Amino acid sequence: MSKTILITGASTGMGRDMAERFSREGWNVAATMRKPERDGAELAAMDGVRTYALDVTDGASVSAAVAQAEGDFGGIDVLVNNAGVGLVGPMEGASDAQVEQQLAVNLHGPIRVMRAVLPGMRARGTGVIVNITSIGGRITMPHNALYHAMKWGLEGLTEALAYELRPFGIRLKAVAPGGVKTDFAGRSLNHADASVDPEYKRQLDAFITAATGRSDGWSEPSVVSDTVWQAVTDGTDRIRYLSGEDAKAMWAGRQQMDDDAWVAMMSERFGF
């Protein structure tokens, strides 16, 4: 009997690639997105794939989509919390609405979806939950403070839940990609107001120039899908997985430095 995976944010980018990968592997795929009628037609035509309307910021939407997928497939074996939104710029320049969106999508969203799938997983005594975090959930870079706060929180949440859910046969995984060649930087990236001080504007311009210059080293979405596949199928209690050579290199460098040395190095690199 085929297993079933539910993926949030499956309309484009990494989520779309994950849905295609698991379909090719013979899985049932509940591919969720905010507007399946607009973005889900091609996915819905693939073997074993059904699309569902799910907005991670809307509790009723999450509950309805999970219930429908469980009814259609007989249960959810794996959840991948992939939906996310970025925010770049000085924290001081972020609006209340931008802060709330970061919380609603990047942290409360995964919590909401996990709470919806957990009763079924507990009843069956098995399950895997994969939270897509970021290398930015382990290290920090300038002008990403609020995004880091959410991803560091999601990393901690994933580890803490591993204790709580292990007795129920449910394994927790945190997959941390580096840069990925998707439209995330356009479609899902918001900007805090850097005009509150000229120094912020100078810093942000320097950061964006440096980050863009390193985009050739970013991974294809399939690299992240391969890591998710490993996390789902390796049968281990391993919690953390890095995805992408840039993420692995950044983490290796971070481990060789204490906090002061890291902040000094990053400040010098970006001209702060």
C-alpha cells in the first residue's frame, strides 16, 4: 500500500519539486497551496497527486485540507512543512504587519499544520514530520534578524518535539537548505524599510550585492528534495540534515568560530 505525504507550499519551487519526486517514487501526494485552482493543475495530473487549498495562516483552511487528505488517502504518513516567507532589511524598519506575517507563516503555520496531522499519526503509532528550516536557522547573517528568529525557533521546536513524540512512533526532522534556485527571492521575499537611517540603506545594499554575487553556488530544488527523501526514508532518529554544499560549508565554518569571531568575520565581509 502506498504511503501518503502532505506538503505545504507545493505550488512552486522546493515544494513543487518534492511533490514531483515523491510522485515518481510511487507515493500518494497531498500537494497543498493557497490557490490550487490557479497553481495546481499540472501537479494534479501526476500519478498519485491530489491538490488541496491550504493557507497555513488560516486554522479552518488547515483543518479542512488535512481532513480531506486523510479521507482521500486513508491517513497521512509524512508531513513536510515547506511553506515560508522571507524578510530582508533592518529589524527597526519592519512593520508590525511584516513581523506578524513572519510569525504566522514561518512559525505558527508549521505548528498549526503539525497539530492537525498529529492525532492521526498518534492513532496509527507512526509518522514522520519534516520541517524545512534554513541554514539561517543555525547561523546568522546581516539584515535577516526576523527571518532568523523564526527559523531558529523552528529548529528548536523540531528538536523539542522529538522528545514528546518519540513514544508515539513519530520522528521529527529539520532539513536546513542553503541558497536554492527558486523564485523565493521574488515571490516570497519582503523588504523592511531601510530608509529609517542612511546607514541601514548602505548596509542592506552591501548585503544584497554580496549575497547575489554568491548565487551561482546555490542548489537546484532537486537537491533539497533528495535531502527530504533521505530524511523521510532513512528510518533513523536523526533530527538535523543540511542540504546544499553552501549550507554545509557555512556550517563547517561556523563550528570553527566562537560567537565573537563569527560576528566580526561577517561584519568585515559585508563592510559593517
